[in-house]
Amino acid sequence: MAYEVLARKWRPQQFSDVVGQEHVTRTLVNAIEQERVAHAYMFVGSRGTGKTTTARILAKALTCEKGPSPIPCDTCDACREVMAGNSLDVIEIDGASNNNVDQVRDLRDNARYAPTRGQYKIYIIDEVHMLSTAAFNALLKTLEEPPAHIKFIFATTDVHKVLPTILSRCQRFDLRRISIQDIAGRLRKGCEEEGIKITEDALIAIARGAEGGLRDAESALDQLISFRGKDITEEDVLAVFGLVSRERLEQVSTAILTNNVAGIMSLIAQMDQAGKDLQRIVMELLDLYRNLLVVSYGDDAASALELPESQLASLQAQVKQTDAGRILRVIDGLVETDGRMRYALSKRTLLETGLIRCARAAETVTLNELMAEIATLKKKGYSLTETAPLQVEEEMQPTKKPESKPDEPILEAKPAESKPVEEVPDVPAEPVVEVPIERSHNQITVDVQALITDWPHITDAAAKADSLSKSYLHDTVPIALENNILVIGYDPEFASEVERFKEHRLQIALSRSIEKKIGQKFQLQFRPLVGENPQVLPTDHPIEEPMPIALSAELDQVEYEHPVVKEVVEIFNGRITDIRT
């Protein structure tokens, strides 16, 4: 007798034997019991999930001589013929090879004839999405109004290719991917019946490699029996199918979370030399970090993983080294690496660089994490704002006065009393405006003459951010300065062009250019020049409070006013150089 592979030998013969599809089998059983069997069914699912098997059990249940019954007897002639595949009333058609309109027309014509034995004639069309559009259209009328003795059962892995007019005439059932625990349980039961000794880790490894398909798992087990006989371990599974052990994946994960670059490089080299699929390693790591993320949210969330106790304990121990935020950053890096590796010439190099990026992302400390650590230190009694006392030698040394650079304008401190601004001598190219301004206490002012002299260089630097702004920036001139408010005058003729310059990004470019040249940050206000001299600002015209120059109001608050940022800058004696969103 010819050898029968396990996938066929262990094929379910009853609805109760179907693994992982209780939502489908229960509905079909109830329909048979209540005599509410539809004329057409559509089974949708990935490979190996039981579409064809469920269709055959349904056909056997409807054609059984003791039925229709939800539990076919498997002993009558009708059941045996269906099981053997030679029943005249159950016709199985491969949609991939019988997809033209003529073959469907023959099916439609033969459907008129009554069944030879039972109550029903059943057509099972596998991979129905392979039918041509003309073939689908030829089937429409018969599918909508079939004879009373006709039942259609369709199966497909790609339901999107099936015409909506076909789907609307069927009851659709979506078969799920079978869980790792269900696959392992079915294999364990089969191995006990066959006298095969296999470890639990080996069963989990096979189920993990099957990716939700029971038939794939059974075929893999069949191959392993040919390789090792009836004594199978996890190492055998990993060697035959090129999978990576959970231990090795956890080692890679630990190296990422601890920013161990040398460990990452060494582990990748070992897996590459062992012939492991590098693309699959990324997918396995994604699955691992997904499980870590779930475990990080507590025992209630971890219970939904349906993992063995040993693996769950390992995940719980590893999650203590990290937190959800770091895990999410690593997942983002792995997703990006996976997308790049699909088209990479050197997958190993890209995998190495991708995992190193993940390690750096895992070490990144966010502001929230930093403040949480500061709060923890405060609770322990640490005073974070106190600085260490200076050394005596440093206190005895005289303070050196910083030397001013020749090309930078000199900042002069003004007295607290109020007095008008002294008139600045005229410059032939760009005359200076005399504006009476009230000085506030502790104000540092800038020589307006120096600012006017450097203005062409300032505008040239700012225009690099937007080349279109260069033309009308040259027609502007600083005319007044008060309380860090710099008033910039422009010819009213170019008012429409200057309005565009009030956009945030352009103002930021000019503000930064001024700060770089002068050494002080100003807020900007644009004002049209009036009078015979276009650079003269009327002295009775008050300086209005300008809009703050920032990327947005929220960013301006974070940069200058947010207490958290102020505290961090004070603790670390730092300064803000850039804000990124």
C-alpha cells in the first residue's frame, strides 16, 4: 500500500475535528440541525486553515444516507464515496485549471440533473478566484436561482479577486489563522497516536514556522520524521527549516536593549554562517517585541498571548530591563529595517545597521523619562538645583573680561533713568532714524548704527532660507529698537511682498541671522516707512507688541517658558540649540 502523508492521514472527518475554526463549524452544525442550509457558501482563508476540509465535511453531512446530519456516519456508501473522492453527487472542481467560460457552462448544464443517491448535488469549487470574468458571469444566474437540489461551496485564498456579484449571493465564512497552541496541540495528539517522541519546544518551533497553517505544520513534521525518525528535538527543527531559536532571539533582544553593538554584530555573524534567513530574523524579532510590549502592560494583557509558561516567564524577566516607550522605538526601527531589506543587495549589512539603530533608539531618553527620573531623585531627598561649591583657587583668581571681536557690534549698558536716544550721525548710504524711546531697567541695547552697517550681510544670510525673499529684503532697514523689539521699515510700495515675509519660517531665518551676527535675539516687527525720507519712522507712532518669532506658540512656550525645560536646563547647565517636531 502506498504511503499516505500525515496531512491526508490526519485530515478531519467531523466538524468537531476541525482545529481553530469553531465559529465556522458551530454555524454549519446549527444550520443543518435547523434545516437552514444555504444554497451557496464562500470559505475564505489563508493556506492550510481548513477550507477544503470543511467543505468536504459539509458535503458529507448533507449527502449522508442517515442525514442530512451534523455528524455524518462515515460508514454508509455515500460517506465513503465522499471520503474517497469518487462521489457522483459531490463534484470537486479546481478553479485554477477549469476557469474558462465553456467549462462553467458545462457545469451549469449538468446542474439541472437530479442527484444519483441523496437529496443534494454539491459543487465544491476550490480557488474560485481564478475563474475568468466571463466564467463568473455565466455562473451568476444559476447561483442566484439554483435548482432545489443544488448546493455550491466555494473556497478561496484571495477573496478580493472574486466579483462582488458572486459574493453577494453567498454566505461568507472567514477562516482564521490557527494559533500556535492549537497547532501544537493537534501535532501532539497525532504524535501520541503514531508513537512519535517529540519535545514541547520542538512542537512550538514547528507551529511557529507554520504561520497559522495546520497543513504546513503537518508536512513539516512528516519531513522531520524522515530526517530524525521518531525522536525529534527543537535542534532538529531549527536545523531542517532554518529557524532561529527563542534563546538566540532573546540574546539579540538583550543586546539591542543594552546597546551592546559588539554582541549584535557577533550574533548576526553566527546566524548568517548557520544559513539562517536574515529577513525572517527581523520578522521573528518583531513578534518577540510585540510580545514584550503586551507583557509590559501587566499580567492581564500577557494572558492573551497563549504562550507556554517558560516563554512567558522569560518575557517577564526581559521586560524588567526596559519599558513600553523603548519597545515601541525598537519596533519602529525593525519595521523600517524589514522594508529596506526586501530590496537590499547585502541583507546582512542592512540587518546589522538596522539593529544598531534600534539599539541607539532604545537608549534614547525622552523628556518625560528624564523628568520621571528627576522626580524619583527628589523623592529620595536629593537637591538637584544646588551646585557644588567652587574651589578656593578659582575664587581667588580674578575674573577675566571677555575680549570683543572686531567684527561684532559692541553691546553697551544703559543707565536705568529714562532719556531719549541720542541722535546717530547720518550715513550716506543708509541714514539713521532718531526715535525717542523709554528704556527699561537692566536692558541691554545694541548700537543701531552697527546693526544698519551689518544689515546687508544679515539679509543675505537670511535669504539663503528662501531665495525669493532676497529681492525685497534689501529694501528693508532697521529703524528702532526697544525692549528686544526690532522694528524693520520697508517701502510701502512693496507692502504685498513684505506681507509674505511675515510667515513664521522666514521670520525665523531673519531672527537667527540677526542673533548670529549681533549675539542677541530680537522679536521682529515690520512697519512701512513714511515721509519724504522713506526711512523715517514717525516719532508719535507707538511701537506695538509684535508677534513672537517661533515655530508655533506651543514651541515658543516650550523654548522659553515651560518649567520642565527650564529645570532641565538649570540642572545640566545647558542651553537650547534646536527644537525638532
